[in-house]
Amino acid sequence: MQLNTDYNIKNVGENVKLNGWVAKVRNLGGIIFIDLRDRTGVIQLLVKPESKSYKEALELKNEYVISVEGTIVARENANKNIATGEIEVVVNNLEILNTSLEVPFEISDTTTALEDTRLKYRYLDIRRNNISNKLITRHKAILAVRNFLDKERFIEVETPILCKSTPEGARDYLVPSRVNKGKFYALPQSPQIFKQLLMIGGIGRYFQIAKCFRDEDLRADRQPEFTQIDIEMSFVDELDVMALAERLVAHIFKEIKGIDIKLPLMKMKYDDAIAIYGSDKPDLRFDMKIQEVTNLFSNTTVSFIKENIENGGIINAIVAKNAADKYSRKEIDKLTDYVKTYKANGLIYLKLEEELNGSISKIINEEEKNKIISELNLEKNDIAFFISGKKSVVKTALGALRCKLGRDLNLIDKNDYKMLWVVDFPAFEWSEEENRFMATHHPFTAPKDSDVDKLLNDKAHCYSKAYDIVINGYEAGGGSIRIHDEKIQEKMFEALELTPQQIREKFGFFVDALKYGTPPHGGLAFGMDRLVMLLTNTENIRDVIAFPKTASASDLMSDCPNNVDEYQLKELGIAIKK
């Protein structure tokens, strides 16, 4: 089957057969022009009054499905905005294959339809180029991944979808068993245990385009079901895995975008990323680093700052260069509300105009003003934002504000790509909800060799052999070297306060497998959806998934999740509690 953009000026004089949808019909003094659309683009058809198909052409409406035969001719007035703009097809025969109701929104890249409407009629939304082109890019990216990893002697292996529910992660999606009433499968959050078992099985180099499921709160770059490029290798260390992964990324960007990525990528320690950017996925496309200024207020008389410092808190700042005139008090109030969503108590600002003015300018002394101007290298029309509080809150809130200012002030070149590795992650993070330390990644992540003894004695300062690849402020992928020594794995489970019974119930089969000659191994997983987001310059993950869910994890098109019949529940031994 030939597609619209298979043809150009070199095909003039050829007889062709084309199929597609009517994008637009124009009757100009008897001659009917039709824009015929398929997934590759639009080609113009011309139906003359003397054509035997003229009557059918008069019946056409938008989104009718048609088949035409005709002759390619050169257009008198070329349209440089489309690939087929130099030609048109004089129709000899036209057949209406199907009609269409009036569509609920215009099938064009400039549609003003609400996203909910487009999701309800997703099959129509996919006809729009800016959705179908993203799906095509996704296909090409997956093809590039498979070709690259095949040449690197990786084997693609499928792992189970119906799995065992395990702790230490996001919530599982559970699947009740009819055969074994009262028992449940879980959909995999990742193929983590299975890919490690494949290394124990001697596969050595595994990959999979894996479907994963997590029952967690959603946002613009997250879905309940998502796709990973899952990779695992035996007899490797962190540098081996990172070298392979960044070469894969470079290959994808070269194939899809024609961009040469300079390797090796820079590496930044987790602690440095938090200190300088307030995030473990820093966006390096613009500067505006977080600056530590607690010492500038060591002798301050400003009560709330003084009290914070005395209680072990800090005060940090970021500077928006030449932007003071862009922020009125109203705009600053909006920014204050924004940082409060990250648990900050408030936002301090100082503008350098003729003098230093702002929220605390009247209650700090001249020495402090001069220190601030000097330390932050403030110039006329600069504005500095400060947050005072607990270290974790200050870094997170300022990191989020930094990214917001970068977007609002147009400091980000959307055609630029800045990549790095964030390494040396903490092995544990404190959970206020659980009131205990949890695994930062998962319980199979190996600690640094120097920190093995800290697993039980100093969790707050125990670091792991984990690494994330960050692209333009998104965590595009992440992984770690895994624990292959059963004694260290036992220590990790103990550190996570899992009882022997819990370990046996949840991980018994895996713990047993570690006893049979487990090789050193490690790997990582790329978020396929996020990677395609970056390749297509969209900030909405739903744009790159054929049939996505909403922020409430529902499918507006098929109306799911939905109720099921009582007899289905009865078969499963389940009753709904009202």
C-alpha cells in the first residue's frame, strides 16, 4: 500500500491508488479540491466536473473514508508547508468506503478541544499529526533500542505479568485468583527479581521492553501502566553499566533526532545535586544555582531567621538575573503560594534597584545588605529569592522554584539537551509515614563496599551503588549494582526491619536462588514513555501513549475502571464492602 508522502514531483505522470480520510473539501467554481489525509500527511486531490466520480465527490464530508485512483500532476501553486505540496492527483475514480458522523473536535494540530474530550475520543485524536507522529517516533525509538542491544549481544526475554506481591515499593495492582480463592497475584512494578534470576540462570545480558504497573498518585509525567527498557548484565560494575547505557542513549538520539551526544556524560554526586539544584534530577539547561547564605545571617536580628538557624535550619538563595522588573508584589505572592506547596513557610525576596529593596530590606542592617549584594554578585535589576527552614524543605522548595523561574523567564532552550549521571545515592530514606528507614530504590540495591557495615549501624550515611541518568530535568532512567552476596542481602532485609517470616513469605524463592552461585550483576531501566516525551519535546506523558489514563487513573474512552457483575465477584470469592 502506498502512502501519501511516498510521492513527490518526481512521480508526475504516474497513475496511483490512494486511500485515506477526507480532511477538507473545497468546491471552487465546479472544480472540487479534496485534502486526503493518512498517517504520513496530506495530499491534494482534484475532481473535475467531467469526472465520472464528480457526483461522489459532491457527497463528501470531513472524515469520510475514501479510495481514489488518478494521475499525479504538478500543482500550479506549490504549497511549501506540506511534503506533497508540489503535486496533486487528478481523480479518475473515487469510491466512498465509509461515512462519518460530525466529529466532536477538529482533526488538526491546532485543535482547541479540551484534553478530556480528546481522551474520550482518543481514536480520533490519534488521527492528528502531533499525536500520530509521536507514536511513530516511539516505534522508531524502540526499534533503535532493539537493534543496538542485539548488536551488543543482549537477549530479549519476557518475564511474567502475574507475579507475587512484594513490599518496599509503590502500591501493587492486585489480581484476584479464581482458582485459588482468597489469594492474589500482583502486576509487576518492574521485572526486578526476574531479571536478577535470569543473571543467576546464566543469561548474562538481558533486555526487555517491559510493561510495568504502579498504583500511585499520577502527574504529568507518570501513568499507572508504563513501559521500561529493562536491562541487566552480569560481571559488571557501575561504570560498565553506565557506559553501555549512555551509548544506547546516544544511539537513540542520533537515530531519531540526528543529534551527536558527547560522551562520556558528566557525573554528579547525589549530595551535590541536592545542594546546588535542590533536586536529584537537575535541569542543567540554565544556570541559577542554589547558594548557601546561612553564614550571612549568623548575627542577624531578624527573629524568624535567627530562630531557624538556632534550631539547626538553613537559609539558601537563588538569583534571577535582570528580572526584578518582571516581578510585582502580586507575582511574588503567587511564587510564595507556590513554594508553600513544598512545605516552605514563606518566600523572602530582595531586589537591587537604586538600593536593595524587598520583604526584609527594612529589618536587616547595612552590613547584611552589603554582604548579600557581594556574596550573591547582585547587579541592578536582579532579584534574589530566599527560603529559611529545615534543610530538606529549603532545598526541595528552592529547587522547584528554580525550575519554575527557568520556565517563566524563558531561560530554557527546548531544543537543547543536557544529560548527566547522578550517582552515589543514599541507600535509605526516612519515611515519616512509616516512621522508619525505607530503601531509596529497592531492597536489592548494593551498598557501597565501604558502607556495608553502615547497613545496620548508620543508615542515614549509608550510600549505594545506584545511578540515575537525567535528561533536561527528567529522570530518564535509573539502576544499580545488585546484591549478589546472600549475607549482605540478609543485612539489607534486617536493615529494612523485615521479619524472617516476611522475608520467607515475600522473597523466599529469591533468597533461595542466591545460594546457587549468583554472579555479580547490575543494570538499569529507562522510562520509555519519558524518553519519547524528551525526543518529541512534550511535557505531557499522555501525548506519547496510544491509549493513556487520566490523572485519576481512568480511561475516559472505554470508561474504566468500571463495575463488574455480581457473579464475577462471587466466582472470585470477593464481596464489595459498602
